[in-house]
Amino acid sequence: MNINCSIYHSILQNTRKRKIFALLIDPDKQTNKSLVEILNRAERAGVDLLLVGGSLISSGMDNHILQIKKLCSIPVLLFPGSLLQISDKADGLLLLSLISGRNPELLIGNHVIAAPVLKKSNLEVISTGYILIENGKMTSVEYISNSKPIPADKYDIVVATAIAGEMLGLKLIYLEAGSGAHNRINDRMISEVRKNISIPLVVGGGISSVEDLESVYRAGADIAVVGSAVEKNISILDDFMLLTKNFKV
């Protein structure tokens, strides 16, 4: 991807012809040595995007981003778990609205507080409808957000939520099973949402193998987000990228 043009424009252009792989980096889970290793591997493998964020990061985001950008040239998007995780050192930010929940602070409240800061920054802001799906266990995002996920078999509710998000003008729909999820988003859920929206579809959580990634792509995800699997086994990143590059849309 070319950082010199809009990241969202690049996403739109690229998803017409191929899949996009995003690596999720949680700075709290990385040592200096492991961060260098994972970013060098990501650069060599051709990772498309880096998402940076986590549930518990409370300070030092500027330093985290500067360190990441010093080590690689991959576009960096903030994936904020709280207002404290905003940094104008990144290239952009996913402005997440938790449209699957009914917590007003995560639907619009925090966004109102952050808006003046974001307006003054140079960050590219990409409004994103964030839909949390039940995965078999309570995840950090469910606990921290005080928001219940949509049951994994409620396809009609998820589809209607995604349609509403697009109608509200959101630029991405993100189906999230949660970090370290027992179960990833099932193929039917991905397929049903993909058939009913025209904006790019992001899927993350519980993608732990090449087979998982292939199924997620085949079901209709435009962008796959992986974090925990790479943290556990960095060498799998090469396999993920080989599949991504060779996947026929």
C-alpha cells in the first residue's frame, strides 16, 4: 500500500482485486526484542496494514508508534481500546463505533470527546462499525466495553446491524470475535454480511491457522486481522501472507 495516498482509498482499490492482511500489534504483549522480530518478519512477508492497540494500554502510545514506524514502513492504523490510545504519530485511526452494543459511550460518547483532537491531527480517520460476535468465552473487549456480543447464530441481527452501519455512513464493517477467541466468526455469518453490504468487510479474532484464514477469505472477508496466532508462532506469518498474495478473488 502507498502511504502517500489515502489508506482508505487504497483499501477500496485493493479489495477489488485481492485480499488484505492486517497484523494486530498489542504493545503491552511485546518486548523490544520481540517487536523488532515481528516487524522485520512483517516487512519481509509483505503485510498490508498494522493495527496497533489493546484493551489495557494506558500510556506511551506516541513512543510505541514512533518505535514501530522506525522499524518498518507498513502503514500504521490505531485500533484504540480507549481514548488514551490516540496518537498523531500514526498514519490513521479506525474510529470504532460498537454498533452491536448499547453502551452509549462506545456508540458516540467517546467519539464526541475525541473529535476535536482528531480534527486537529493529521490522522486519517476511518469510521468503522464494530460488531462483537459471541465466540465461546468472555473476551477482554466484552469485559472492558460492558457490552454483550451478538450470539453466533443470530445471523439476521448481525446482518441488520451491518446494513444499518453502512446506511449511517460508516466506511468499514468489522466483525470481531475477540482476541484469543475460542471460535472465529463462522463462514455463514461472514457470507451473509458480505452479501448485504457494499463497503469493505473486516474479520478478526480466532484466526489461528492457514485453513482458518482461507475459510475467512473464501466466505467473503475483504480484510483479515490476526494477532494472537502470530504472537504464539511468528513463522506462521509467512504462510498467512503466501496465502493472501495467492488467493484468487
